Amino acid sequence: MQMSAPHVESILRVRDLVKHFPVAGSRQVVHAVNGVSLEVYRGETVALVGESGSGKTTVGRCVAGLLRATSGIVIFRDVEVNAPSKLDYRYMRGKIQLVFQEPGESLDPKMRIEDSIAEPLRAARWPGERRAARVLEVTELVGLQVKVLRQYPWELSAGQQQKVAIARAIATNPELVVLDEPTSALDPTARAEIIELLRTIQEKLGTAYLFISHDLSTVRYISHRVAVMYLGMIVEHGSTTEIFRRPTHPYTIGLLSSVMLPDPRQTLRRGLQLKGEIPSPISLPQGCYLASRCPLADGRCRLELPPAVDVGRGHFVHCFKHDETRQFQFVAETGGALPASASQSVQPSP
Amino acid sequence: MSDVRLRVENLHSYYFAHYGTVRALRGVDLTLEAGSVLGVVGESGSGKTTLARSIMGLLPPPGRIVDGRILFGGRDLRTLTPQEWQALRGRDIAMIVPNPRGELDPLLPVGEQLVAVIRAHTDKGHREARDLALGMLRAVQIPDPERRFRAYPHELSGGMAQRVVIAIALSCSPHIVISDDATSGLDVTVQAQILSLLDDLVRQQASSMIFITRDLGVVAHVSDRVAIMYAGEIVEMAKTTEFFDHPAHPYSMMLLSAFTHDHALRARWTKEGDSPDLVRLPQGCPYASRCVRAQPRCQAERVPAVEVAPGHFVRCLYPL
Amino acid sequence: MTIFQYVARRLAFIVPQLLGIVAVSFFLVSLIPGDPAVLMLGPLASQDSIAKLHASLGLNQPLAIRFLHYVWRLLHGDLGTSWQTQRPVLLDLLQRAPATIELVTYSLLVAIAVGIPLGVYTAVRTQGIPSKIATMYGSVAGTIPDFWLGLVFIFIFYNRLHAVPAPTGRLDLAIPPPPTITGFYTIDGLLTGDWTALGSALAHLALPALTLGLINAGPIFAMTRSTVSRMLDSNFAAYAQLSGLPRSLIIMRAFRNAFPSIVTVISVLYGFLIGGAVLIEFVFSWGGAGQYAVQGVLNADIDPVLGFVLFSAIFSLVIYLAVDLIYFALDPRVRR
Ligand SMILES: Nc1ncnc2c1ncn2[C@@H]1O[C@H](COP(=O)(O)OP(=O)(O)OP(=O)(O)O)[C@@H](O)[C@H]1O
Ligand SMILES: Nc1ncnc2c1ncn2[C@@H]1O[C@H](COP(=O)(O)OP(=O)(O)OP(=O)(O)O)[C@@H](O)[C@H]1O
Ligand SMILES: [Mg+2]
Ligand SMILES: [Mg+2]
């Protein structure tokens, strides 16, 4: 199930990314992202997971150049995304694309599907004939029928709309696609289809994904590496196998033990339970950001920000207590198969 | 265990919209035993909210119950007067709604809203009601309840507001709690906290619960029995373990397979097809057009519910 | 944010706002046709004397210079002089503004007393004959010319029924005004115990206030009905019903949530009526500020017009500030 990461060349490097948003009518700021560093290699999928408000979308938008970082650097190949020169800008155009959570939102309701898909091509200055051919090509690639090209977004189902959004994103042959919860607005069947599609595209084209999601089971299925975010920081990152086999940060453990599978015999772990909710990003707590919710926190956790600790196999954790959390570690279950009795023997035909 | 708190028989609820009659519930039968949790699962538009609102006697217009009975405490709720309804709601049957920040009065501190409900259903004075309200906020594990009592809805996080709504629902120790999609907007860690809290409180009060959700994963863990809805009908109902071990309806299989990343398995149970149009329903099984097991007979006749195992009902001519 | 910071912030904006209003109205008023010198000296005056008067009034200077002069005088509390009354505009306004404010305030009270209950009633009972009648009234109220309704009322209540005194000002001619404290006869009468003046003032107020009130109840009614019914359809009302709260409590909460919008309409009406009541002032010979300003416009008497604009601007700004304070008190989402 796990894909081996093709560690060829790094295409995206993010260093100490910080993003603040002003708070209307006050001098305070929202500390949306507080020093995120990450790297994406060609053809791999890096997942960003974490609680709502932890800054995943903001990181994605800074990477795609839609937001200007407060500080830190985002380097795509050799180009600084946050301050591209004119030449760099032309080079970069179309190389990074973004797919949003709400399929409907990214499509202009007044435009035919073909025009929506052609839009990034036009922006990247593709000549007219090649544009039309490319639109057809990607439409087939995402498995849509050609007739949808003449239709309008509202005539399509949510699943189809999301396929259009993906077709549009890959039209310019991007090297990196930021997928911001691309399946959370879809029902389970459509979701499964989209995930399959993303995998196929990656196999064929070698596109890298920054995959933002709440859905841990999908993350486990699709990504090579995982970064867990909490309150604007990456608290743990490593290969997917590592994170799901040996979750080490208390937040990751809490997150993984909250996953409920459609299996009544799954034992829900209550060993390390987080209390309460994510603190306000306006006034950041001192010390470890999780201290207020963490059952293991002690005085030091409340005073000092824990540095990254290498626990081996490229697995990094920001936690003073990473030794103690070992007793709570477990191999996370995130689905994958039906209860045996339900799935195997049964055949569809009556 | 087996004394029945609520029995719904042959319930039909339609929306008389300008574009036609939306037949949102078509002959729903269910029973809810004392102290048990019934999980109701179905895709968007299958009629879950309509079912909850019908039981609460508050179908928004143009919706109306057109047939059936809802038996509670020896009476058919459809015969209640508006006054009797008002007394019953919140006291005997309480509802937990999704997106609670939008459901609370934005201009009133949440504590006062809790007090208002308590006072509407008991003869407690303001002081007593306040004490009970604080107790409830504590019971739903809101930190610093005295301060939160005075907080306005917009000052609470989604999870906090959800706890307040649970406190309101449980404040009068209702016999039945109906939770409609109550945790869908929450983070998984918060969802896990709230579910275990809800579970504990409902069992403590010996209430019964109808737990409505789209998430089969949640249902597997909170409910004693599962009902699967499709196009306004309950297509399968069974004990939770029985359901997950031996799902009998092809639609249930499709739902379960969508949770897996087993491509072949999913393909085996999924077929492209139109989602049901509740205005122009086919004569036969509404799932037939998407069903991998469908036979000509399925299109032709209305499908009755059959008992494939003790207490396991399926509305399918060719159950698994 | 505390309420003091809030008010201080609002007050800081008032001065530039006022300056802007004065500038715009100064240039607009300068477009009024007619030459004050000609009007003052009469049709038989010689070119020579007109030119002299021009010079002494400063009218031959460029507009911008005249504006600066005007602002300079304003800063010293001098609003200029009306050539018609031959009195400082400030004194004229101090005498006449209370007349207008008093009239407008009572009218608004009538409008509120009619508009809000009707609005709530029709929002709660959308069906039924009373609700139909109220709706009809609501749609008609805004379209009737106020002076016409005033004349009809005078005809009925004065000419026919003799229920009210003659429409000739704020008091009977024979009754001296109460000692001036606020300039509002009803309040001064009350404060000084001058019951005859109070009675007469109220009797004179009755018809014009009723006229303006009934007509301006229209927008208050419409806003009350639409916001209250929107609130009754909103999620929180539905949830309150699900929790088994009594209907009366739900209506009260809906009203409370609708109240800020209603207050907004009332405040806009208040500001508008200061100038908008002028036809009624004429019909009832009220001697108010609006009447004064219109006389100014007709006779190219510029200072009273500008003075009036300034007065109504200040009045409106004060009202809006008051409304903001009400929001602040009512809605926790405004305070942060
Ligand atoms: N434009 C903005 N202005 C002000 N604050 C913002 C803005 N965008 C995001 N934020 C704040 O920054 C923080 C991080 O937001 P972000 O959307 O990146 O989180 P997220 O992890 O994507 O959450 P979710 O899972 O809910 O999408 C939040 O507290 C959010 O309220
Ligand atoms: N006010 C209404 N007027 C007309 N049709 C309605 C109305 N409310 C709901 N319906 C229709 O009734 C059907 C059942 O809706 P219901 O809200 O009960 O579904 P649900 O299972 O709760 O869906 P979800 O999971 O999205 O909440 C849907 O087809 C819906 O379009
Ligand atoms: Mg996001
Ligand atoms: Mg629903």
C-alpha cells in the first residue's frame, strides 16, 4: 500500500515560514503560521494534517504564492516564491497550482467548463491550438466525458466539479499541486474516485503534491511523508509509515486515536487523551503550544518551546516528553479493509 | 432493556414544494428501546433531518406529516396540541443540532439561554435554575463554567458551543435525545471528546438516543443498533455488530466499501447512477439504478422489508 | 474596547466630517440663483449702490476666499447674519431649532408607537384581516404627501370638530411662552410648572405630530416587520422552539435581535425629518428651523441656509453617535 518515495530532486523548500494576519480594529495579529520548514521532492506527496485553524491552508497559500509570507522563505526550484523577479515569474507561471476544498467555489459559474480549464493555459501563454488540444487531453485524463466541456459548473455533480478543478490544475503540467482538502466536501464514493485519480496522475506525470487533509485514512493511503501541524507549527514529521507506526508527539497520538473506523470492534484508545481545544492564535501560549491540553505537560513544557528531536529514521518530534510518550504509542488503524466476514466471500451477483 | 420508548410506524412526511411533492419519508418504521442508542446513517438528502423534525413535531413548511404514527408514552404525538408539544419538547424529547453557534441567540449569554430552557420546563426559580445550569456546564466539561456562563455564543469555539447545546438538551433529563449531525463540523480530537461525553451522559441519565450522522465510523462506536436510510426509507436495520459483520443491503456494502482503499472491492460494489429524485421516484426499489445486484424485478415492484436474521431487517429482494 | 475609547474615536471623526459637510454645502449654496444685494436693495437700486453692497458683503471676492472667511468666522462662533431678520443666524437658530426638534421628536414618538407594534404584530401573524389592513397601511403611508394629510386633518379636527386650536404656531397667541430653559415648550412648561403653556403647546403639537408620525411610521413598520419575521425564521428561533421555549419568549428574542435595525431606521428618519418636516412647518406656521432655511433659499439669504445645514449635520451626527452607543450596549458582537 505504501509507495516508495522517489527521492530525486527537491523542488520546494520552505524555511521558517511565518505568516501573521492583522486583527481588524486592533494592533494584535493572528499568528497563523509560526516558523514552518518543509521540503517536497519531485513526484512525492507530502501531507499536512492537523486541527482546524492550525495554519494548513495558510501554508498552502504561501507556497502557491497567493499570500505573501510575513517572514521566512519559500523556494520553488531556484525561485523565491514570495518575491519573484519578472523573469522568474514567467518561468514559474503554471508550475505550481492549487485545488480548493469546495469544488464549486473555484469554478466561475458563468464560464463553460472548457473555458475554466483553459484559463490557466491562457495565463501561461499557451498558443490557441495547443490549448484546445490540451483541454481535451486533461479532460480525458481525469476521466470526464468530453460533453461536460460544453456545460456549466452547476450542471455537474460535486465529484465532477472537483475533477474539473483537478483537470484545470494539471493542465499546465505543474510540478507541484497544492491540494487543500480536495475531498472533504464530497460523499464517500466520489471521494474514493478522486483519490484514485490523484494517484494515477502522479504515477503518469510525476507531479508532487502538498496534500492538506483532515482525513487520516486517505493521508496514509496517498502520501509518502506526513507533517503534523499544531497552532502554526509542525510538531512532528516523518515518513508516513513512521508517523502511523510510531506516532510520538502527544498531539499526533491524540489525533490518531480519535479516528473512528466503521468497525465496532476497533478499540478506541483512551490512554493519552487531549483535553479542551486549540488555544487562540492571537495570543500564543508560552512554552509548548500543546501544554494546556497535554496530560504529560510539566513546568518545563509550559516555559520553553521544545526543539526538534530526531528520533531516528528521519522522524522529527518537537516534544520534551518523547520518551514518555512511547508507552502510549500504537500502530494506528486507519481502515483499509472491511470486517473480514463482510467483505471477502460475498459476490455482487445474486 | 426491551421496553420501547418510542415507536414510529409507517411515517410519511412530504414537502409540498412548488416544483412538486418531495416525498422525503416514505413509510419509516422504527423502535427505540429505553437506554439504547440508535444510529441513523444515510447520504445527504436521504431524509435524516426530516425524520428528526417529524418526531419533534416541527417540520418546516412546506413539509407535513401525511401519514403514520409516532407513539411515545402511550400517545400518538401527532394528536398533541401546540401547548402539549411545547411542554414536551426540551423536557421529554430534546434535540442536539449541528452548527450550534448559529442556533443560539447571539445577544444572550449562553448561561441565560440554558436557564431559560430549564425554567420553561420546571418550576425552579432563577437561582435554582442557575445552579443547575452551572452544574450542566460542568457536566459537559466546559472549563471555567462560571465565566463561560456569561459568554456570548460568538465568544465560544465550535466545540465549546456544541457542549453548551448538549448541556441544554440534557438539562431536563429527557427520555429521548435526538442528535442530528451534531459533531460533523468538529475536529476529530474534539469530536472524540464530545462523543464520549455524550455517550456517558446519555447512559448516566438512562435516556435513549437517536444519533444521526453521515459517518459510518462514528456509528460503529456510539450506537447499539444501526438504521441505514436511502431515499426516505430505512433500507437496513440491525444490531451494530450484526450490521458490520453481515451487511445485507447492497447499498450498505457500497457505503462500507467506500471507506476502504481497496480499489477492487469498491469497484465491485459501486455503479454509476443517478441519485434518487424524491419528486419522481421509480415504482420499484429507488436504489435499483445504482445497484450492482439489481434484477428486472427490482424496477417493477415496491420492495417490502424482510427479516434476514432475528432483529435484522432489509428492504431488498436479493439481500446478501 | 471600552465605551470611552469607542466614543473618543467617534468624536475624533466628527470635526473633519463637519468640515467636509460645510465645504460641500458652501459651494452648493453658492449656486443658488439670485443676487442678495439686488434682493436687499430692491428693484430700483442703482448699479452703484449694488456694487458698494457687493464689496461690503465680500461678494466680489473669489469663492475660495469667501469660504475661508466663512470658516474663520465659524471658528469664532459667528454663523453670519440674516439680512431678512437682521439678526445673527446663531440667535435665530437657537430660537427656531428647538421648535423643529420638538415637533420632530413628538412625531417620531408617534411613528414609533404606531410602527413597532404593528410591525411585530404582522410579523407574528402573517395571516388574517388585521394583518392585511396593517400591510395596506404600511404601503400607503409612505406615498401620501404630508402637507396634504396635514390639511385634511386641519379640515377635520379644526374646521369641523373644533378639537384642536388654530394651526398658527406653537402656542395660542394670548399665552406667553414658558421661561426658556431648553427652548422646548413642553419641557419648559413642565419644569417651570407653567401648566397653561404646557397644555397649549401640547394641543398645538397634536395635529402636526400626528400627521408626520402617521406618515413616517411607514418605514419603521416595514423594517420592524421584515426584520422581526426574518428573526422568527432564523436558526436561533427555530432552536428555541425545538427546546420548548414559550412562543412569547421567542417573539421577545426575535424583537431584541431585530432592534438594532429598527433603531437605524429611526435614527435616519430623525435626521431626515429635521429638514423634511418643512412643509408641515409651513402648513402649521410652526416657525421652525426648516421654514427659516427655506426662506433663506428663496431670498438668496445664504448664511441662514448654511447655518441650517450645519445645524442638521451636527444633529444627525449626534443621533448617529447615540445609535452607535445603543448598538454598543445591545450587541455583544460590536464590543470586542
Ligand atoms: N485572511 C485571514 N485574516 C485573518 N486571519 C486569518 C486569515 N486566514 C486565516 N486566518 C487565521 O489563521 C489561522 C490559520 O488558518 P488556516 O485557514 O490556515 O487554518 P487551517 O489549518 O487551514 O484550518 P482548517 O482546517 O479549518 O481549514 C486561523 O486562526 C485563521 O482564523
Ligand atoms: N423545506 C424543504 N422544501 C423542499 N424540500 C425539502 C425541504 N427540506 C428538505 N427537503 C428535501 O427533503 C429531502 C430530505 O432532506 P433532509 O434534510 O431530511 O436530508 P438529510 O438526510 O438530513 O440530509 P443531510 O445529510 O444533508 O442533512 C431532500 O431531498 C431535501 O431536498
Ligand atoms: Mg484550511
Ligand atoms: Mg440533515
